[in-house]
Amino acid sequence: MNVAVNGRFLDRNVTGVERYASEILRWLPGEVRVIRPLRATHGLGGHMWEQLVLPQRIRRGDLLWSPANSGPLMVTHQVLTLHDLSPLDNPSWYTSSFARWYRLFLPGLLPRVNRVIVSSNHVRELLLSRFHLSGERVISVPGGVDTAVFHPRLPQTLDLPARYVLFVGSLQPRKNLSGLLEAWQLINDTVPDVWLVIAGVGGKVFRALEMPVPERVIFLGYIPEASLPGLYANAQLLCLPSFDEGFGLPILEAMACGTPVIASTAGALPEVVGEAGLLFDPTDVSAIADALRRTLQDGELRETLHVRGLRRSEQFKWQASAEKMWSVFEECR
């Protein structure tokens, strides 16, 4: 079986989509050929390479895997991984050009490819409902976590306060940072020795965020992969208040590091959290504040979530996900 991989994602900063793609690629049980641009291409240049150059580099008999939400329209012998539908369902979160591109592009691509891979049952149900694809063509392959990298008792490599609440993710409207900051404003007087640490950057495709910032908030920007495990392991808790998530890798990575998790009830987050974390309504700022306050002030609760999170993270392994992906490739021969 000849599998080629659309390597356009390899030139981007590693966020959830890129980590999913790179980890699955690393753990695939068979050999593949990665095709990537000769130089970094972003935005329109990246789309042009994907649509015009990549198809010319596909060999006869190749099955192409496009792991990062887009792929060439001219290649039908293709497996596409689609991580979420938020550019279609909530276009106001993105620049108008980005939302318009996906609104025009995805309906043409999805019916043409052999299989569509999603990372959660939540996205699978949305996809089947919106595009009326046959169920056997849409397959859920969940994300995972490498517990050799993400585990408790890791040293902190950044100069941070001793106690902090952590958010990890891109700075975009979908992540509901404004709700988190409002909730932090409500409780920060009750936890005067705790800071809120926000790790992540925005991007050209997202609408700009404008929001007041309360006291004791640190914006770290982009965190190198080597510093991320220790950042998780030394946090009092991770909070992910998103309005939508196709999966939510920071949840698993925090749990594997023994960090208690509180998260919203939106998207695929309940599917990933299970019974191992606290859930709240992301539209209710007081509910976010209550979850933050309760977890920070209750050491026994944090210990319970610590234990449950470690057990939960053991259920999501990249090797198992990669083996499932390979079985999809074999079905498409």
C-alpha cells in the first residue's frame, strides 16, 4: 500500500491540529511518503500549493492522507481529516475571507474523498447532519497523549508564580477567553496568591480579540513544545472554557500531567473529559467562576480530579489512534 501524506502542516507552529497530524504520522505502523512544500507557504500560497502543486507529486496508485482540514480537490483517492466545522457553523469567529473559503471549498471536497476522519463523535454527528454523507465514510479517530512526555512531577522551565490557573490554546473567539477573564475578575480577590496564565497566540485567520484584562493575568504567547509539559504539571488546574471544540488535546495533556481539569460542556469536551473533570456552561460566567473558585479552594477535590485525570488519560493513546488510522487506509486500497 502506497500512502502519501499532505505535509503542508509541517511548516506551521504546533497547535492541536498539527500535534494530532504529527503524532499520528509518527505512530503509523507502516511506511508513508511525506510530500511538503519546498519552502514555507501560508495563506493563499499554501492553498495554491495544495491545489496545484501537490496533485502533480502524487504517484499512480498513491492514497493521499490530508491530516489538517483541507486537501486537493483534484485528488479523489484521498483520506481527509477534518477537525471541526466551526468556520461553517460560526463564521463570525474568523476573517471573512477564511470563512468564505471553507464555505465554498468543503462542500466540494467532502463528497469526493474516500473517507473523512474526525477526532470525536461530536464532529462526526455534525458532519453527517450537515453534508448527508454515508455513515461508513465518516470515521472517528480520537486524539491521544504521549505519557512518556506528559506526566506528573515535571520541572517548571518558565519563570512563573508558584500557584497559577492555566489556559492553553489559540487566542480566538471560539476559546471564550473573554468569559474566562470575566470569571477571573469575579474571583481573583478570593484567591490572592493565584495567577491566571494564558499560553497561546492568535492567528491571521481569526477575528481579533478585544477584552479588558483583570489583575494577575500573564500572557505567555507561544510556548515551545519542550516547555509545555512542565507548564501543565505545575499548574493548580487547567481551564478550557471554549464555545466549541472538535476534541480538546490540552485536556488530555493536562490530565496526563496530573493536573485537575475544568472545562465547558460545549463541543466534544464532555466526550474527552468523561467523569474526570468538572464541566460548566461556557455562556454562564458565574458558572465558570464557581468552578474556578471551588477547585482552587478545595484541595480534596483537586486530589480526586488528579487521580481521575491520570486514569482517564491512559485511555487515549496515539499508537491506538494511528493503528485505527492505518486500518482506514487499508480499507481504501
